[in-house]
Amino acid sequence: MASRYDEVYRRSLGDPIGFWAEAAEAIDWERRWDIVRDDSRPPFTRWFVGGMVNTCHNALDRHVAGGRADQVALIYDSPVTATVARYTYRELRDLVALAAGALRALGVGRGDRVLIYLPMIPEAAVAMLACARLGAIHSVVFGGFAPAELAKRMDDARPKLIVSASCGIEVGRVIPYKPLLDEAIRLAHAKPERCLIKQRPQAAAAMTPGLDVDWDAALAAAKPTECVAVAATDPLYIIYTSGTTGVPKGVVRDNGGHLVALAWSMPNVYGVQPGEAWWAASDVGWVVGHSYIVYAPLFHGCTSVLYEGKPVGTPDAGAFWRVIAEHGVVAQFTAPTAFRALKREDPKGEHIGRHDLARFRTLFLAGERADPDTVQWAERVLNRPVLDHWWQTETGWPMAANCVGLGMLPVKHGSPTKPVPGYRIQVVDEQGKDMAAGQIGSIVVKLPLPPGSLPTLWHNDEGFKASYLADFPGFYKTADAGYLDADGYLYVMGRTDDIINVAGHRLSTGAMEEVLSGHRDVAECAVIGVANALKGQVPLGFVVLKAGVNRASEEIAREVVGLVREKIGPVASFRTATVVARLPKTRSGKILRGTMARIADGKPYTTPATIDDPAILDEIAASLATVGYPGKG
Ligand code: COA
Ligand code: AMP
């Protein structure tokens, strides 16, 4: 089939209003919009202004009414608890309606924030959808973050209620969540009124009278609640993501634009049809989990798999193939790091032959650069298209992809292919001028952004402008660098800021530096991302001690490693730090992090002309050698 991509892409840019109005027909509106796109308050754009809609209705109720009541909506597959549970659209609707009733009984209503800190259990999806049902705004926080990070999000979102569980399970380890939550509440200035706690059999949480409410008991006592129509422009959720400082950015998602964009993406970007089973192997704490575990597949009437396990170790490198075969998954979405883990454990892909993958059509990768080695390995062992695509928490859905639903384009390894309809992507120099094909520059998107992308940051319009719109007027700055080739294929090479990507998780080295600086013996520090064969990148810290400190360097290095785990969480994968006498800097005092990273990665580097004292680079190399670099990655 010839690809319709070019024609559809051109139309999306030439007639965005007509294009998205047509896409919006896939959604049930309580009241249709007055204006498809409102640009009257630049640089802010609002989609489907005047429209009234309910996200949960579009995910569940309308499918129950429309003939999918007995189709499975959600499959909870948990190798760590040896559980597989299936929920039809009717069952999930009923459960969500009860949960919404429980939330309402606890005082949650339209516009209230609910923070969700849950492992990958069905209650995570239920709680999100219950908020959507009430018009409340959820903010899901990934379980691998430490209490201090949770507290920062509480202080910004000011949730009325927190939904959590007694524990998460990380392969063989039970991780009690309640002590983490209690500590976060102690640290936060904005305390919740109540916490709704799911007690899991693997660990019982101690409940605080007057604060904690048992999830099962609350649902048992609840009355089912109907969907509350909200403005299309009302926030559906806030998701916090790493910025360049220790303060996370609260990305806002609206209801209407999100519904339209995500519903459009399922058939067109992913080529998945209603009734088919789809699996995003991520976590509800990340944007991929929001968009493609919970919302998009349900908007589109698919069956979505919610997986509580890992690619390897639960129990082995055949776990992905078992899930795909058992649930008839037609397409999977995961991060390249998961496939690097599989490649390492099962290099010949021997586990694959033990499962019936007849229905499996496509593998999608995103979240970090898909290295050609891993992509080619996956293609070889799966004998199916392996499609890299590129997006960010901010956009909520892909900006560049090989839109299989429109007809697949030739794959070029190392490229997520072409801009997705709706996104006009350019590569520009520091002055905002277009770069020639093949030349690396900043990747930007011409404003206005399509529906589904962030309208602003939570209660922070100025921060939104400063972070994304100020550097390149008229464009959204992605903070990724890369190039477009002569055929219009995009190549994403890395970030232009201090964000690193660890096992597909986005983390700020600036935030880690703030933690290191907090150690009483540390005068100065730098954290860089270094190459890692499994996780893509891992952080590595350098600390300069205050004058007069004469404790053992190893001891201090161990302490700062512990401090990052305590303050940011295990997800940071911060395992190595080294003490140095001084940091390499330019004469104007800028730390040469890029040069340090090249030394750690064993790559050739030039001594910057502006360096203060070139001898420091040798000291850095010597110090790196003591912790196994170069060569460790
Ligand atoms: N709750 C509590 N702790 C968590 C957690 C959670 N939800 N998720 C991760 N952690 C912990 C891990 O247990 C680990 O702790 P440790 O330092 O005590 O070992 C630490 O955080 C780092 O986790 P991770 O980076 O996931 O490393 P890993 O070694 O456990 O697993 C992979 C490596 C590649 C198997 C794993 O990262 C993976 O499956 N990645 C898939 C990619 C993905 O889901 N990306 C999301 C965006 S699409
Ligand atoms: P997150 O907001 O966590 O989804 O992280 C977004 C960042 O991950 C992007 O800005 C990129 O740096 C990186 N990223 C995501 N997908 C890709 C991809 N397909 N190729 C290269 N980098 C990617």
C-alpha cells in the first residue's frame, strides 16, 4: 500500500482547523465546541473552546453503550504476584464509577487535585479514570521517586487527596510505599486532607486514624457516580517532569485536545484497531503510561495490558513474549533499554520461538535514543517492523514517527522517521535560522502546537514561556538537538540541556547537583550523564571538598550516593561519585561537563580554548580511572 503520510501531513498543516475538527468527530461531546483553535491570547493556544466533554465517558461509558460492554478493556498481568485479571468495559466502568463515588464521598470534586502514588496495579488506572469522571485533576507520581520528590509535587499541586498502596513489588522485593508517603506528607507544606490506601496482601500499611482511608472499604460503601462534563480546556491531569533545576515542571494536559489527539493516534500512528489488544510496557508514573496504558487504547475501544513486571527477571527474558502471546497483543510499545536488557540475557532470541506471536505486528520504541544495534537486533529476532518514535512528556503523544496506520515509510535506522501530522518540526541555529539538511541544530516545533500538547505549566504561565517559548520566538523548544536529512527524516541526537535519560527515565543532573551540594563536606560538584550499555546513560558525580575536610574520599563518595537515593530516589540510578581536587572550568567559570563526559566515555576530546587550566582534565581522567572509567559504559 502506498503511504498516505505525505498527503495527510500536508493537510494537517495546511488546514489544521478542518483536520482536527474532523478528528474530533471520533469523540462524544456533551456540547460541541465553538472554536476549534483559539489563538486570541498568544502565545497560549486553546483547543475546542466552548466544548464540554468527559474523558472517562469517552474511555468507558460510551463503549459500554456502543457494543463493547463485554469486551475486555484492561488486562492486569503481574508476574510478580502471579496474577492475571481481566476487566471488561462494563466491569471497568462499574469499578471506576464506584471509585469516583468514593472520591466524591471524600470531598473530591471538579478541579480538585488528587495525587496518585501507586505501583502498577489496576487501581492506578481506576483512580485516574475516577478523577477524570469527576472532573478532578490527577497527578500521578512514579513509585521510584523518594519522599522529598513526592513532597515537591504535593507542594505544587496541593492535592486534596492522595491515593496510594501499601507496597510496590520490584522483582523479588516488596517495597513498602506507606512509610515513603508518610515521610512525604511530613516534608510537604501542602498536606492532603485524606489518603486512600489500597492494602495489598504482600504488605500491610499502618493506617493513621483520621487521615488514611481503606480503598476497599471506601469502594464497598460508595455509590456509583456519573460522569461530570467539564470544559474541553479544563485540565485533566498534571504530570511532573524533570527540568533543569531541582524543581519539577508541572505539565498540564487538557481534556478536549488530549481526547482528540490520542484517539487519532491509535489508528494512524500505531495502526491499531478497536477490539485489538495493545501493550505499552511502561509505568503509569510516566507520560507513556498515561497516554498509552490508560487513555488512548480505551478511547479507541482497544484492550490494554497493564503489566507489573520487568522485561527480564520476572521470571526470565521470555516475559514479553509470554504476555504478547497470552493476550493476543498486536503491537507493543516500550523503551529501547528494555530491549537492551533482552539482548543481553537472550542474545539469540531463543525465548521468542517458545511463544505464539502470530498476532503480533509491530514493536514501537521511544523514551530515549533507539541505538541502531538494538533496533537491528530486535528486527532480526522478531522479524517484524521495529519503529522508533520520538516524543516528550510535554507533547503527550508522538512528534515524529513512522505512522504505520497511514502506510509505513521506509525505515532508516537511527531516525524516528518524519514529523507526525500536526507538528511542523524545524532544526534551527542559535538565531532561529533553519539549518541545512544534515546539519545538527536545535529541534523546534512551529507554534501553535497541535491538540494534546501542553497548553501551559500548572499555575505557571511565565515558567511555560520561559522554558519553552522564549529562546526561539514563534517556536516550541524541544531542548533536543538533531538534524533533518535530505528526505525529511528527523534524527534526534541528545538534549541541549542537563537532562539525561536513564533506562528511558528522564532525570535532571541539575537536581542531582543540588543534592550533592547539600552534603556538609562538599564545596562544589558536577553531575554528568555517561554512556551505559543497558540504561543508555547513567549519572556520575564529581565532588570537590571544602577546605580542611580530611575524611576518606571513598566514604564521602558513598555518602553522596546515598543522599541522591534518599532525596531523589532509586530511579536516579546514581551509583558512582568521585572526589576531585578541582573541576575543569572555562575562564568565565562554566563547568566543562561535556568534556568530562567525553573523557568518561573514552571518546576523543579537544581541550577547550577557554579552559582555565588544561592540567585539570588529566586530573579528571585519573580520578575517573579510580572508579572504572573509561570503559565502564
Ligand atoms: N518503585 C520503586 N522502586 C523502583 C520502581 C518503582 N516503581 N521502579 C524502579 N525502581 C527502582 C529499581 O528497583 C532499582 O532499584 P535498585 O537501585 O535498588 O536496584 C532502581 O529504581 C532503578 O530502576 P531501573 O532503572 O528500572 O533499573 P533496573 O535495574 O531495576 O531495571 C530495566 C532495568 C532496563 C530492566 C528497566 O529499567 C526497564 O524495564 N525499563 C523499561 C523501560 C521503561 O519502562 N521506560 C519507561 C518509559 S517508556
Ligand atoms: P520524556 O519527557 O520522559 O518522555 O523524555 C523526553 C526526552 O526523551 C526527549 O526530549 C528526548 O531527549 C528523549 N527521547 C524520547 N524519545 C526519543 C527517541 N525516539 N529518540 C531519541 N530521544 C528520545
